[in-house]
Amino acid sequence: MPEHNFLVVEDSPTMRQLISFALKRIPGSKIVEASDGIDALKKLSTQKFDIILTDINMPIMDGLKLVSMVRNDPVHKTIPIIIITTEGADEDRKRGLALGANAYIPKPIQTAELLNVVNQILGGQG
Amino acid sequence: MDKESASISKKVEEFLQVFKKGEEFTHELLKENEKLRYRVAQFEEVSKFSDRDGTYKIHSLEDRIKFLEEENKTLVDRYREVEEENKDFANRYVEVEAENNNLANLYVASYQLHSTLDFSESLKIILEIVMNLIGAEEFSIMMLDEKTNELTIVAQEGMGQEPRPSVKLGEGTIGAAAKRGEAFYREGDTTDLRGVDYLHPLTVIPLKIKEHVIGVIVIYKLLVQKQAFSNVDYELFTMLAGHAATALFSSKLYSQSERKLTTIQSFLDLLKEK
């Protein structure tokens, strides 16, 4: 069974648990949680990830800054990023995708939609 | 004379020979005729038999076609039934999947609500649930002061810094819902759900421990991408009404008892010193 490593970046423990809960339904999934952008960068430096799922509004370092930093990092720039956020306006979506995110899911999340997007990205990697 | 009689006997002999040949030919013809009659009789017999066999075969094939047609019809009907069953299973699967996801939301919300005994953390978790799981943009949590019978905002999201006045129990939409102990949902179409009116909120969820109301969750505005409340939202509201109330009440009691314990401990330490 192939192993899929996910990095869930969320300041809300409720959302972290909910996203992890959904991702656990993908066979071979391994989930690492980070509470903000800085925490995520630390974890990225020690482990390889197949997908990063990040919120936008977080303390210390927000999700958009994280996306921008990952895309400018020669080691991690190819990791697919999914933004999961309460910011559902079109301009927010465009901004997130322009920075280099692969998908943009507005909250409240639908598990089926999240899994669909994740599976599409994993399928594309294969 | 002799010459004449010899010629006559020669002619008689020739005639007899011709007659014999005619007799032989007639015999041959009769034999041939017999043979032909026999062959005709044989053909007639074969022909009669062939007709019977052909008819039998046609009947047999017609029966087989009928049987196969019936079998085909049965199979087509069964196929349709299986297809219907399949559709039904697919719909059931989607329903079960949705139910599963709803239960996951409820489980996570409930798990988080009871994960702390810190009052401010409990408030934060309720705010997270209402924002992330329900999709509210502007909302508040109000607690009831039993001495003054007033509902005061203890936590809010998206409402700015402007101070909001307390609400008397029984007054206005919020006070009335709290007094009745029943959830209030503003009537109107789904597009109306995003309007902001702090006096007439979209939803008021009384936080109850059994029948005792300790506060309310008030939602004024939904996120731009949230079109309407879904079934799981109502389930979450019901869950919040009970679990959030218990979480807030127990964490408040715990904080108070912690403070009292610290005071008593300090008092005991003082006595020991003396």
C-alpha cells in the first residue's frame, strides 16, 4: 500500500482534528499537524510530505505567507498545497491560487469534496 | 416351289425373331415400369415422412424461440431490478457517507468541547465550531447573569470592537428565545440569511442544562460561501445547545473552585506559619 504523508496546518484544534479525521480515510495516510506557518516550516525541514493542507488566518505566520515561502523553496516548491479557509470570496481564491496553491476549499468543509481534491492530486502524482 | 417356300419360311423366321425381340422389349419395359413404380412409392413415402419431420422441427423451434424470448424478458426484468437495486444502493451509500461525515463533525465538535476545563478555552472552542463547522461570520456567545436576568456577550467573532449592550431575559428576539428555551431561526429565503441585523439575528440557540438556560449562541451573519443551513447544522445546533452549555458551566465551576482552592490553600499556609 503506498504511503501518503500529509501536513495539516491549522491553528484551530477542532479543524485540525476534523481534517485529520477525513484524511485518515485514505489508505496509507500519515498525518502530521502544525499550528501555524512557522511550525509547518519546521516540520517540512525534517520530513517529506506529499500534500500540505493549510488554513489562511493563523497567528505568527499565515497560510498565504507559508504558500509563498514553500513555492520559493527549491526543495519543497513542488509539494501540492491545498488552502482550506473561511475566506470564500472570489478574490481570496484567486490570490491563493496565484501564489501557487493547487486547490482552494472554503469552510465549512465537506469531507467528500476534500477527499475528492486530495485523491485527484494524489492520482496526478502517480 | 421350293424356292418360294424357303423364302416364306425365312420371312416367318424373321418375323418370329422380330416378335421375340418385341416380347423381350415389352418384358424389359414392364420391368422398368415396375422399378419406377417402386421408386415413386418410395419417394412418396419419404416425402410424407419429411413433411411430418419438418413441421415437427418448426414447432420445436417456435417453442424454443418462445422459451428464449420469455427467458430474455425475465432476464431483462431482473437486470432492470438489479439496476434499480444498484441505484438504490448507490443512493444509500451517498446517504451513509453524508451521515458518516455528519457524525464525524458532531464527534469532533463534542470531543473538543469536553477536552478542557478552562472557561476561556471552552469559549474559544465554541467560536471555532460555529465559525468552521457551521460557517458563521458574525456571531456571539452570551451568558445569562441570574442576578440581573441579563444576557451579556462573553465572546464574539467578526462583530468589531464596538461594545454591544446586554439583553434582558424575555426582551427582543434574543431575550425571548432565551426565556422560552427554544431555538429561534429567522424566517425567509436562503439569500436573506446573510443580512446583518443585531436586533434580529439569523439564529438564537439557547444553551441549556436540562431545562435551565445558562446563555445563548447568537448568529447574525453567515460566511459569503454559505448559502443556507444544512441538516448537519441543525444537528450541531442541538448538540451545542446541550454540550456547549455543560462545557461552559463545568469549566466555570472548575475555574471558581480552583480560585477558592488557591484562597483556602493560602489561608491554610498562613495558619501553618502562625
